[in-house]
Amino acid sequence: MMSASRSTYRLLCTPSAVTRLHINLSWKNKLKITSWPTEWFAKFPGLVSIGLFLNPGSQVKLSAETVSSLPRNLRHLHLGFVDSISDDMLSYLPPFLLTLNLEKNYRITDRGFKNMPESLEALHLPENTITSSHCIPFLPTTLKSLSIRTTDEISEALVRQLPALTTLRLCGSVSLPGPSISSLPTSLKLFNWSLKQGLDTFEMTLLPTGLVDLTCHILQDPDNTLASLPPGLLRLTITHNTPISEKGIELIPRGLTSLELTSDSSLPSAAIRRLPPNLQYLCLLKNDLWTSTDIMDLPSSIHTLKLGQNANFSNACFAILPPSIYFFSCKWNENITSNCIKYAPPSLKRLELKVLHVDSDEQPIDFSFPNVITMPRYSRERTKAGSLIYLRCFDVYLFELDSLTGRIRQLDIAPKNVPPFYPGPRVN
């Protein structure tokens, strides 16, 4: 809303044309609302999807009257930091709701699941810490996507009562016993294992064989565990793992198109040639060892390459990126300048650079990208007036590249949640 284009504003002036309105206030430190903003949504009678993500300081209290006043034709409702929806209020939701996304909600108990709309197809309730596995028998039978946290283990008998899900995310610190894993719905295609308990080789073999997308922890014997992945897997995200060797990468299903490793364990350069041949998306958030030479060994099919912690590249490395590359991300250093577009393949349209700041207020990327738009930086020290001020340790810049014109245009900068004022002189 705050950065909408002119065409977007013109569209908002035509209420009947707007069917989806999602408002994110999380980065607006000063704007805190205390009641449901009925007037924001009432202007658009055709809304079928409503979203409101508040900042943590907002204290919006919903009542049964407010919930019952939502459009009766509403199909999708997304709320964040609105922690006043309780069990009884669920019965007042629009009767034909398809999606209910309640982030940062902690008030719904097992009893409340009886009041969910019978038409619900997607339920996202990942932070609720008072829900147990005994809510499962009350889930709508129409449910296809479920994200839930339980306070106890889910028994095999209860797992068998799950609807015919295609997407499942399990959160929390409890474990999932082997018999329960083997009883997961055979219809499951996407499984996000956000449990503290990691997957080992035996548990991996129990997963539904039809999985195409898996997010999990691997804590022990990663090479053999990777060898037990479902054979038709297309997308794999590993959030915690011990180091994976060249052998482990070679055992990953050859049809994999997306691989993301988010842990501190870097993938050795010797494993690059063992990556699946049709890989299109590769994200190594903590890898900081690869050099330009290593990039030459990547599969030619890669269109997205994210090496956000790697600062070992220069302008010349853009010439050896995979020929189909569309998005490239790395850590900025003084050897990457606006001249990189002269070396980049025509397919490269997005460049993301993470810039770490030194102790001073200088932002050296200004010299490498003369037209870059930066944001003011602040110190954590106190001003002479006693105000506490803020310092960002890094910025992430997103650029658009146009090889035909040889121009680089900045699209965005993050993070944005900084005070909109100059901090004043520092205290010595």
C-alpha cells in the first residue's frame, strides 16, 4: 500500500475491480491500530481475499460481531498478530471460507476446531502452543493444506484420521514416531518437517513415496539419509545438517530441480559436478567458500543462484554464470560494480547484493553503483537528548539488469524497518 504505483492507486479508485486486498503494516513502526479497520475493507464490496498483517505493538481486538461482519462471500482470510480470535469466534467466520491463515495466534484450543468452516481447504496455524494432536478428528474433511503445532506426539491412530492432504507442515519440539510417519496420507506432495527431531535414514524411508517437495532437518549420517529420499522428489530444503560430502550429493534423486541448504555447513566445491543435471534453483545461504572457477562447474540449467554469504566474486565472474541464469545473489565487495552488466549473460534480469556495513556511517556501495538509493544508518548509541537510535549491520539491494540498453535499475532495498528521522549527534 505504501509503495503502490500510480496504476495501483487508479485501480484502488475502482472498488468493484478489487477482489484481493492484503495490507502489511509490520514495517511501519509508528502506525499502530487498536481496532479492526472496517473502513479499509468496506470500500471494496467485491473482496474475496482479505489480509492484515500488523506490527507486534498493535493491540487489535476482534469480537464476534467483527468476525460475523466479514463479507459472506469471503474465500481467503490471512491475519498476523491478531491474537484475539478464540474458539467461539470461529463459528462466525464466513461459511464458504477456503483459506484461514492465523499467524501469531495462541488462543485456539482443540475444541475450537469443531467450529471451523466445513468448506476449509487450507489452515495455517503454526505458532499456537496450546493445540494438541487431539484436534485432528475435528479437522474439516475438505482440508488439503495444513500447518499446525502440537504439544504432544501424534499417534499412528490419529495420523490415519488426517484428511487427504497434499501439503503438511508440522511444527514444534515433539517427535513423530516411525509408525506415525509411515501412516501419513499417501496423497501428500509437500511436507515441511519443522520439528526439533531430525530425520534419519530409517525415518526417511517411511515418508510417502509420492512426495515432490520436502523441507526437513538432517542431524546424523546425511549421506545415507539423502540416499533414502523419495525417488520422485523435485524440491529439497535442508534447514540443519552436518556436512554433506560429494558422495551425499551424488545420491540425491537425479530429477531434483530445487536445492536449498540453510545451515552453516558449506557444500564442498568437489560436490558441484555431482549436482543433479537438471537443477534450476540452488540456494546456499551460508556458503562462503566457492570461487569463480567453481561456478563454471554448475549445471547449465540453473536459473536461480543464491550465494548470499559469498564475497569471492568480481565483475568477470558474471561472464561464466550458467547460460540460463535469471537471478543471482551474493555478498557485495569492491570488485563488483555497475560494469558487471557488460559481462552478464542476456538472461540475467535480477541481481541481489548483500552489503555489510563497517562501524562508520559510510556506505561504500555508493562508489561502485553511483545511482544507488541508500537508506540512512543509525547508531545504537544514545543521542545527547537521550534517544536510543538504530544501526543496521547490512542492507540487501535488488537490481534489474537490461542487457539491451546496458542499464542497471534499482528495484528495492531491505530492511526498511528503521526510524524515519535523523538521529542527531552522538554521545561521546
